[in-house]
Amino acid sequence: MVSSPKNFLFLFLGLAGLTLATSGIALINLGGMNFPIAILIACLQASIIIYYYMHIQSAEILVKIFAVGTLLWLSILILLTFNDYFSRYWTTNPSLWP
Amino acid sequence: MNEHPDKENYLMAGYGWRSWFLTTDHKRIAILYMLSITFFFAIGAFFALLIRLELLTPAGDFVSSATYNRLFTMHGIIMVWFFLIPSIPSVLGNFLIPLMIGADDLSFPRLNLASWYIFMLGGIFTLISILFGGLDTGWTFYTPYSSSYASGQVLNAGLGIIISGFSSILTGLNFIVTIHKKRAPGLTWGRLPLFIWAHYATSLIFVLATPVLAVTLLLMIVERTLHIGIFDPSLGGDPVLFQHLFWFYSHPAVYIMILPAMGVVSEIVPCFSRRKIFGYKMMACASLAIATLGFLVWGHHMFVSGQSVYAGIIFSLFSFLVAIPSGIKVFNWVATMFRGTITFSTPMIYAFGFIGLFTIGGLTGLFLAALGMDIHVQDTYFVVAHFHYIMVGGAIMGYLGGIHFWWPKICGRLYPKGWPGLSALLIFIGFNLTFFPQFLLGYMGMPRRYHFYPEEFQALHVLSSAGASILGVGYIFPFFYLAWSFFRGPRAEPNPWRATGLEWKTESPPPVHNFDQTPIVTEDPYSYEEKP
Amino acid sequence: MTSSASLEDSALMAENRKRTAELGMWIFLASEALLFGGLFLAYFVYRYSFPQAFAAGVRENDLILGTINTIILMLSALFMTLGILAAENDNKKSSLSCLIMTAFLGLTFLGIKSLEYSHKFQHHLYPGGVFMPEKNWPVGERIFFGLYFVMTGVHALHLLVGIGILAWLIFVLSHKPRVRDSTVWLYTFGLYWHYIDLIWIFLFPSLYLLGRFG
């Protein structure tokens, strides 16, 4: 797909632009929105790297399965641990129930 | 195919240090691993001997409390990371995976050699830690004791384990790529031996779980040296976070230890029942299911740690679920034997031992998975007995069964008659005598990691120590008769057991490149019923 | 193993080698993801427990240096890719200069990182020894800086190893007549290099951005 130096230059400019944007936004107080916006931009940058720089779309299906599996396992690690942290004080403090 | 004693096989292809220590032949690397882990087993067994000697009497009179803490810590660390985890994958897996799939070697042979060197480097760090007095944190390194208060060789041992972890990751990586990329023509996934399926599942765990151990021990070491506060409550840290991170690896690690043994049993049982495996598809799926579900249950080691009871409920539920595929496997092995023609060869004796002892160990795991019951028996000898039934009664018996089954293939000779059967019997009797009393002790309240105890527990402890001595004798015999067999045993033909599987279609021992011509697979695995 | 010498076969074998190396590297990267995953877990757990302390810690980090470093890493990824493209076109000189530029940018990143570290040491914001003696810092801030050093340290270690391997690759390739035969090595290494960038993309907001406003 993307295999010309010019395209990669544009991708770099895009990534750099997103970086400047996310740094700039971090300096503005958007309240609760700062967190999701920063994460979203990071995910966008990550997608660009994985799709174009790491050529995942031209890799075989097995590689794609491993990439998805990795994300899944990471979420198991984080979510199942947070399962404990979110609910730790539920017995002593029922007001914390969702 | 007649074997020619003078024909060049992998054992005779080159002599001298370089041909062994710079080899990239997976078969030679398997032998290197076999010698290394046998060495570590001897060290771990020595610590076990000292432990059982101390526990003969109720008073803590043989060693001091501090020394006893070091003994069980070192026993655990050496046995888990330097014997059990590498045992079947790095010895039998390395030797057999390319042979079973009709390949000439693994996908990354030099990486395979690097794995062994990294493993030995980790072992050296750990041996250094022993030489300088060891550590007393328990093999579980719980914080804040290990990170703030323990004296001793925590750093060296931790580094040794981290390094050996990288060896595991690379081995797992090598196995996964090999199984995907180097299967012989006609060897579809549905025709793979269950040994391969088991090692594939194990390799997934190697790759996904071991890095978390590395980073966890790293954090513990950083906390210990730099006091950043992540596990220190006085600085805001949470010791339970360490336990989450530690058990995220260490629970799947126990499946690393048992899945390959199950793969071995799945090869032995059909061969010596002369029947194809019952429920091949379910067996393959069960291996993958155990590997997957095994990642969801780690909190069952933490029911009494201060973890949320709601999290405990979820972990308990998943722990019950993970028992199902294990139960399926036991059922299928027994169903395979039904109406079969059983031969009580040495591998088959070990397989029988595995099935029985693993079942007991697994069932007692269910007791531990139940929240209420676990509160009563957690941190008692009940837990100790449970995991030794699986690790020793299961995994080690699987390893020994596999060594005996493939011994003719590995060295081209047969082991003697009589001695192996006697050893297996001594191991079985000794094992049960050692560890069954420990279930009773634990249930009655004997805590683990204690070296003095009330008088009323002594009888059971004496039984246990007596059993341990029988077990020890049983383990020593194979050293001698296998060594004898290697040098002077009767020559073996390529397929002395008339087993199915590609590894039996080449000479014993195999030539350096395994097969003279790439085999082409046309039949399903375990086609025993076509050749009674 | 038999192998015929036809052109078709050798192309197939080259493709097979590439696919094998690619799969191997992605599996390795999966393990690396879990490695950093453990660190991110610790980070998220303590951010959840000490949001204000972590916000204060984030404010202490130099946003400008962090942004510059992020862009430097992305530039290095660009040059890495250009190096691989040039190698596929058998342009040895162009390929090697791109790779050298990549390594140089990686070293620049590390240089700026050391600058940041030395700033922190000057302000006693490092774990161990005398830690933040002047003010009354909120509980959890010490943990933030501890994690900051461990996470960026492990990342920097991976980058250093990457630069080392890159230097070795540059050395080996400069002595080969044709670069085109070594594209599998470059391509596989490139995956690792981009991965280091990927990790930083998530480290950067975690340690420099999130919570600047508390």
C-alpha cells in the first residue's frame, strides 16, 4: 500500500502534528476530557505506526491474530486486576457501589 | 529400516567441546538441557532432604528458623524455575518437536542454543545466591518482606530468575514459529500429535506470562534498592499489587509445568493400549482451553491476602471452570484404555501414576478454589500436598515416563528390564507416603513453612519423611541404570514400541538432519487400530 | 532436505524466511507488550489511588523536552523505514545513511533523556538516597517518580539495545556487496524499532500529559 518515501514523510508529519496537538491540548484545562483526548490521540498514533510502519495489513493472518491476542491479554491483565481495586472497599463502604 | 551402529547419528557427529557447546542441533541442545536440569534437580532434592529431616521432630532442632526459611525458599526456587519449568519442554520438547513434525530442526536453531546459555546464566546467578547464604523470602518473594526487610541474596536470586525467564520466552517463541512453519507436507493441524498441541499451548503461556514475572521481580528489586515505595505501605504502596503481578505469571506457570506432561501421557497411553486416543479434538481443545483459562484464575492464590472478596468470587468461578478441560483429559485417557490391550511397560506405569495422582491433585485444587474452604486450608500443608501431587505426582512422573518412552530414540539403546519398574514402584509408593499425610496435616491445621509443630502432628510428619526417603531412592536408580543404558545398553531399533508418530520413522538415534527425506503424512495420528 | 535451485523456489524460500522472521518478531513483541504491560498496570493502579500526586508529578516533567523527544523518535522511525525502502531498491549508500541517521536520532533521544534525568537529580527528585527533602510532597508522588524512572529506564534500555543492534547491522551491511539480500534482517529489526516508538507513544501521555490540570 504505502511504499513511497513521500507517503512516509507525510505520515511522519502527521504523527508530529498529532504530538504537538496532544501536548498543546494538555496545556488547556478541558476538565474530564483531557484524559480521553490524550488517550485517543495516542491510540491514533499507535494505529498509524502499526498499520503503516509495521505493515500489519500486509502481514499474514497469523500475525494479525497474535497482535489482537496481545491486546486481549493486556486487557485481561489490567481489567482483572482492577476488578480487585475497584471493588476493594465495597464491603466497608457501600456508597462506592456503582 | 535396519539401523547401522556405525552410521552417523547426531550423537556421533563430531566430538569435543565445540561440537557440543556450540551446537545448533536441537537434539544436542536437548541433551545439554537434560544434564543441566538433572544437576539442578539434585540441588533442589538436597534441600528437600534437609527439610524433611528437620520435620521428623516437633522441635526446631536440626536447623534454626532462619536457616529453615532459606531451605524451603531455595527448594522452591530451584525446583520451579530450574527444574520443573524447563523439564519437559526444554528436554523432550526440544528433542521431539522437529522430529514429530518432520522438520530438520527448529525455526531458529541459534536462538535455541542462546536459550540454553541464557538459562545457564540465570542458573549461575541463582547458584551464587545459594553459595552466599541464600534468601528466606519463600519462592513467592512476597512484599514488603522481600522488598523492604529481607536480608540475604534476594537480588542475585531475583536476577537469576529474570534471566532464566528470557530463556523460556525464546524457547516458547521458537516452538510456536516452528509448529506453524515447519510441518511436513500433509501434516495438518488435525493430524498433529497431542504432544505438539500441548507444547504449543505451553509456548503461548511462556510468551505471554513470563515477561510479567520479569517486570515484577524487577520492580521488587528496584523497590529493594531504591525504595520507590510501590510495595511499601508506609509510602503508599500496595503489597497486594505485587501478588497480582506475581501470580499473573505464576499461575499460568503451573500450567507450563503440567501441560507438557499431559502431552507425554497422551502419547504413551494410546501406544500401550494399542488404541487411538479417545476424543482427539477435545484433547487438543482442552490444552488450549487450559492455557487460556489459566490466565484468568490467578487471584485464587490471594483469597486471604486482602483482595476484594468480589474479585475473589470471580477468580473462584474461573478456577472451577479451568478444572473442566483437565477432567476431560483424564476421562479421555481412561476411555482410550477401555477395551485396549494394555502393556505395563515402564512408560505406561508412569502414565498410570500420572493419571491417578494428577486426579487427586486436581480434585484437591477444587477444594482450594472454593472460597470458604480455602480460608481454612490456605497456607497449610493442604496446599503443599495439593501442588506436590500435581508437580511431583503429575509433572515429574510425566517427565520420567517421557524419558523412558523416548529413551531408545534419544540414545539408540534400551534400558534394562526390572530396575525401571522397581524405580517407578518405589517412586509411586514413596510419593504417596510423603504427600498424602500432608493433606491430613494441612486439614488439621499444620501451617506451611513452619519447622516446629505441636506433638500431635509428629506421627504424620514421620510418615511423610519416611516416604521421602523411599522417593529419594526411587529417583536415584534411574541415574544409574539410564547411564548404564546410554553406554552399554542393548541397541534399539527405530521403533521398539511399534508406536505411531513421525519420530519413530527415523533411526534411533536420529541422524543429524532427522530425516533422509522429508516425510509426507497421509494418515491420522494414533492409527493403532490399523496395526494391532 | 532436498531443494531445487529454480528461481521460483528460491523466491519462495526467501518469502518463507521473511514470513518466519516476521512471525518470530511479532511473537517477541507480544512478550514485550506484556513486559511493559506489567509496568503500565502498576502505573494505572497508583494513578487510580493517587490522582493528585500523579498530576503533581506530571507537572514536574518537562513538557517541551518530552514533546521534542517524541518527535525525534518518530523521525527516527521515518528514517528506519526509508532505510528499508532504499535497501529494497538495492541503494546501499542511501540505505546506510538512513540507518545511521536512525541510530543518531536514537542516541539524541537518549541524550535528551539523560538531560531530563540530570534535572531531576538536581532537584532531588530521584528515588533512593535523599528524596525530595525540601517540600511536603503528597503521598504517592514518590511512587510516581519511581515508576517514571523504571518505565523510562526500561524503555531506554530497549532503545539502547536497539541502537546497538542497529550499529552492528550497519557494520555488517557496509561490508556486503549487495544490500538487497539483507532486507529480511532490516525489515525484522525495523519492526522492533517501530515498537520502541509505539511504547513511547503511550509512555509520553502517561508521564507528561495526563493530569496536568489535576
